[in-house]
Amino acid sequence: MASRSCTNLFDLASGGLLDIPCTPRALPRVMTVPGIISDVDSYSNDDGDSDSTSSVYRERKIVVANMLPLHAKKDPETDKWRFSLDEDSILLQSRDGFSSETEVVYVGSLKAEIDISEQDEVAQKLLEEFNCVPTFLPSDLQKKFYLGFCKQQLWPLFHYMLPMCPDHGDRFDRSLWQAYVSANKIFADKVMEVINPEDDCVWVHDYHLMVLPTFLRKRYYRVKLGFFLHSPFPSSEIYRTMPVRDEILRGLLNCDLIGFHTFDYARHFLSCCSRMLGLDYESKRGHIGLDYFGRTVYIKILPVGVHMGQLESALNLPNTTSKIKEIQEQFKGKKMILGIDDMDIFKGISLKFLALEQLLQQNPELQGKIVLVQIVNPARGSGKDVQEAKSETYLTARRINEVYGSPTYEPVVLIDRPVPRYEKTAYYAVAECCIVNAVRDGMNLVPYKYIVCRQGTPLINEALGITEDSPQTSMLVVSEFIGCSPSLSGAIRVNPWDIDAVADALNLAITMPKSEKQLRHEKHYRYVSSHDVAYWARSFAQDLDRACRDHYSKRCWGIGLGLRFRVVSLSPNFRKLSIDHIVSAYKRTNRRAIFLDYDGTVIPEASIIKAPSPEVLSLMNSLCKDPKNTVFIVSGRGRTSLSDWFASCETLGIAAEHGYFLRWNRSSEWETSPVGADLDWKEIVEPVMRLYTEATDGSNIETKESALVWHHQDADPDFGSCQAKELLDHLENVLSNEPAVVKRGQHIVEVKPQGVSKGLVAEKILSRMVNDGKAPDFVMCIGDDRSDEDMFESILSTVSSPSLPSPPEIFACTVGRKPSKAKYYLDDASDVVKLLQGLATASSPKPRHLPHIQVSFESIY
């Protein structure tokens, strides 16, 4: 069956993925206020934000997920579709965290397949009655997208399962990836149909839609975009095996805020960004932020909560109280342990059964006194692994019941059928202990629900025979590998693979004194009741607003093709240096000062050959031969190497080791900075650096005449960065009374004399030009790292001095699009060379040969 939303989208994963025409709008905008519908349909804008806003605005959240929070059922009598809200959906429950004035629009798929002839009618009905916008995926695409890429490739990988052989997980399939991208594009198109990009917030949920942010960011550069991952995020060693790892990371980084349940998941994501994309992160006033091409992508760590009102209302249902009495009668005289899990390979159900078997074997007196009730939710996926897990579960339960059971007693009660909410609530309320033994799980709200149900209500207490003054108790045994574990400090945490430890934990849980159970329960209930789903949604929305606060204070433009697209966001005054513009200024000036950094500026940072190319040497000579120019290489490198490399440039000035050594031309003597004469501190620094070098594989020490540099570029990225921070703190402590400063740069920690910087070099050279009566009317400074920022700042302050007859034209330029004190940028070292070529050509204009030849002939004849 075809879909009106999709026409042959399987070619979307090619390089031109994002350049296809947008899907025409099939629906009007969602009504923002009664009687006003925005129907603007403009798609052309320079910066990607084309749609205008309504004159009256109502706050709106667009929540995007794989499935809409709806139940769909076709009435056999009328042959019409009937829809109802799914009260168990976190997406629906999260509305409680928003203001009552906030309008929430849901975008996602239905849990039923709608015939193409009915799609328009259903879409209109869902929009009008439920504020839902359905994405109708073709049947084949839906299978490849969800059952294929999501469930067979992403889901196992995110739960630490690698496809080592065909029997254990599917190998990467490019056609399934294309289906994933195509489905994400359809979801993005549906968001574009209803979004007001200047005002609406978009909140994308879970691993099904990780490249959707790229499509939205491509269309709207300043869209307010958040993402929350409800599954684990694997360590970099696992994640890096994914062939499309970069595309997924960049998709997530096109958001403004990315949420995770635990710090472990966030840490793994940050490590992947560092190792695979070379991105660093830092904590800014308690918030973790990644700098991504001038945009700060914030990381949010907050586990989702439960809906307190829904659970409490379920506790008060008549069906719940009657079921409680039935369960009490069924298990009279026995302590009940409860497990509620989906049927899949990661929930550890069989491991839980083995722990119970061990407990009964080690404690024969417990036979007939304890029972494990295991409720199995329907499997969300299908495949060989699910069938194997189900088979093992049944075999293990049958064996335990045969060995330790009797005609009137079954140690394991396996409930494998759809269980209504009231019945689950009743089991929660009766259970002495709840065990969640998953080997890997994103969050798992079963422990939270158990705690709320054990808190009870007056009706439940009456059904349980508990008096009003009796303390409430609960006991939890939880796997240390699930997302809710860190927030449940009173639970007994276990390694689900350690059968003996789990058995001991169960024994401890059912034999623990009531007073201690009460204390643990009270601690848990305080947390769960205050950190409910409304708190989670409200906190995320507030952080998303804060993350988007500076959207309109910066200039934005897009770069990159396909799924590598990203937005560069920088100061409105920061722009690329035009060669024509600077050459024009260069030609009309007569006293020019030119400052050039070396590594990363005139030669690429990653270049193995560090010596300048013949082309660079030629350009330097051309610039130096122009009598109007004063040209300096200002570098952190040692004077010997710089002097040797630029020996052919007679009039080139060199400032080595950040200006500790300075030479005005090849024939002049080296001047040494007077402020750094005392270098005794090197004897303190070198042993410390040697200690860190021995402990950090891939690091090395560079010894300069005036400085010592510890390099960790070839070390493990995480370990090297960690060691650099430690070394920085260590050196700052031991050098607190020494005339030296410790600076951290790109993959380096450098110690140099106080009062030595590139900024002071620029200031000294400019001052001398002024004193010699050659006050500059043109100043150009190009550099790529933190040390060059001092030079930019110094130039701007020096040239504004009243000693200058007139302000010169200033071109402070950083290499790479990043926040800087410079006004201009160039993309890389090759751009710098092209710029120098333009200046060199302007310094050496081509002679007009023909007129000269004519004059010569005339003089001869």
C-alpha cells in the first residue's frame, strides 16, 4: 500500500538527501487561538526561518514520537475508525508539566494501518479532536524502519549487543538504514506542516527519530529543538561499530538540548562526540554544554517519573480492591515477590527465576512460604531472540515448579497475557518485594509504580487490612544496569548475572525488619512523588527555553551536505574575510603590519610535514620585499626551527616561543624578553611532566628554551583530557610562587614565563613602528588558537591609542568558524594561503610588457 506522504523515498540516504523539495502541506496550521488559523506557506528565506507568526500567539509544544498517544480501533458495524487517548502514554502524561495555556500537538504514527483512501479523513479527525498529526508510513517502509533498523539494529546495539555472528543479531543492512532515514524525513515533513518556527518548541522522543533533527534544522536554522533518549546510550567501544555513527551523532547535535535518564548514558554520548567528532564539553554553571560550530548543545540528565494521579486513581477503583482480596486469598500465608517485565532478551526474567531456584535450594524452609509472580507484558518486537527468551523462561519456570512445587504450591506463577491496569495495581499493592533484574534497560518505571502503590490509600489499606497508624513498607531489588537504579538509593542493587548475589538479595528483602523497610520506603516515596512525570516535562521544557535564549542574537548559516548538515551560529559582527575586500584596503595603504601564526595558520595543524612549503616561502618573500610591509611570524615554536625554515626570507621578522625571542630580520640579533629571565622553575616542572608522560601512553614533552609543553594529541582522547586537567592543577599548585604561568591549549599543557605572550609581541612591534614615524594604516593578524586571541585583543587596544594620527584598517582573523575576539574568520590554512596569494599579487603587479616593447622599437627607429 502506498502513502500520500511518501513517494519513492528510499534514495534519501544519498548525498543530496536534504536538498529534495519539501512535502506540500496537506493540512492547515493547527489553530493557535479560537477562530485564527495560520496558513502561511512561504519556503524561501536566507537564514531558514521564513514563516511569520500570528499576531496573537499561544504557547505551543510539538511532541514528536514514533507512536501517537492514541488507541485505534475500527468499528465493525459502521466500518469507521474510532480513536481514544492512551492514558498510559508518557507523551500524554507529560502535558501536566506544561502551563494550562500551552497547546500540545502530537506528531507520530498510529498503531493501526490506515488505508490510503481513508488517510485524509482520519488525519482531519485526529487534528480536530486530539491535536494529533499522523504520519502514514507505507507498510513496507514501516516494517523496514521499525521492525528492521530500530528493533534489529539500533535497539540491540544501544543495549550493548553486537552482531558478532548471524545467529546473534542482524548485521548492518544499508537498505534498512535508508528506510530509517526515509521515515525520519516523513516525520519531519509532518512537523513542518504545523510548526510556527519562531515560537513553537519541538520535543523529539527516542531512538526511532535520531536524524529527524537534521531535517528540521536544515529547514529552520533557529527552531527550538529538544530530544530525549528513553533507552540507554552505549559506551563508545560499542557505539563506534555502527557504520552510520557520525550521521546519528550529528543528527542529535542539531538539537539545542539532549536529555538522558542517567549520567552514565550522557557520559557515553559525550565520549562518542569527543572520540569520533573531536568535540569537547564543559560544565557551565551546572549545565553540561558541547560547543558545536558556535552553537552550545546542552545535555540534560533527569530520569522520567510516573503519573501520580493516574496510579492513585487506579488504587481507588472497585476492581482493584476486589482483586487485592482475591490475590490475598490465593497466596494466603505466603510472601509474594513481584516481577513485571516485557518479554525480551534484556529483561533477565530467566536469571530472576534461577536466583529464586538458588534461594529455595539454599533455604529449604522457604519452600511453600514464598512465591514469585511474574507478569509478562507482550513483546514489542519479533524475531528469533524473542522466541528463544520466551522458550527459556517457560522451561525454567516449569523445572522450578516441578522440583520445588507441590499440587497446592507453585514457586513461580507466570502470567503471560494482557493484564489490565487495575490488576497490575493490585499485585503491586500486595507484593512484599518487587524485583527488576534486567541486564540492560533504559529507565524502567516498575519500581516507581510499586512504591506509589505500596504507599496505598485509605481504601487500599482497608482492603489489605492495614490500620491507619500502621507504617507503609516496600522492598526493592533492582539491577544496577537499569536507568532508575541511581535514583533508588534505598533499594538492594544487584548484578543480575550473579545468581548467588540476587538470591541473597531476595532473602534479605523478605527477612528485613519492618522498621528498616519503612525507612527505605519513605525515602523512595519522597523522591518518586516529587519527581513525577510532570516535574520531568516541566524541567525539560524550562531547560530547552534556556538553551534557546540566544538564538536570535547570532548569525546563522548552514554548511555540509546530506546528514552531515549543521548550522554555524556566531556573533552578528563575525564574518568571513573576503579576499577582494582586504586586497582593496591593502592597495590603498602604505604602512602595513602583518602578523601570522604558524601551526594551523600557514600550515595545516594535522600536517605531518611541519616545514613551510615552497609556495608559502615564496609568498613570504613577496610580502617581505614590499617596502610598505612589516611582516612577522608569531609562533609558539622554538627559534631554531623557525630560523632554519625561513632562512630564505631576509626581511621577515620572527617572534619565537610566544615572543620570548624576537628578531626583526635575518641579519639582526635575537632579542630576549627581559621579564622571563628567571627560568629556574623548569627544574620543578620537568619532573612533574615526566611523571604524567610515563602514566599517559601517547603523550610527550617538548622542551623549548623558555617553556615546557606537554602534548597529548596521540593519547586516548578521554584519558589525555583527564590527565591534562590533573596536570594543570598540579602545576598551578607547585608553581604558585614562581614567575611562570600554566596554560592549556589544544591537546597541550604549556608552562612559560610570566609576562610573555603574543599580545605583548604585537604591542611592541606596533609601538616601534609608531616611534619610528611609520604609524601603521593597515594591520592584519591571523591565528587559530587561544594564544592568538591575546594578539587580537592587543591589536585592537593598541591601535585605538591616541598616539596614532589616524586609526588604521584592522583585519583580525581567526582560522576556523568559532567564537573569537577577531572580527573575521577563514575556514582553514588553505584559505589563509589563498589570501596571502592575493596580497602578494597586489604587492607585485604584473608589468605591462607590450607598451614597453613598443617604446623600445620607437627608440630604435
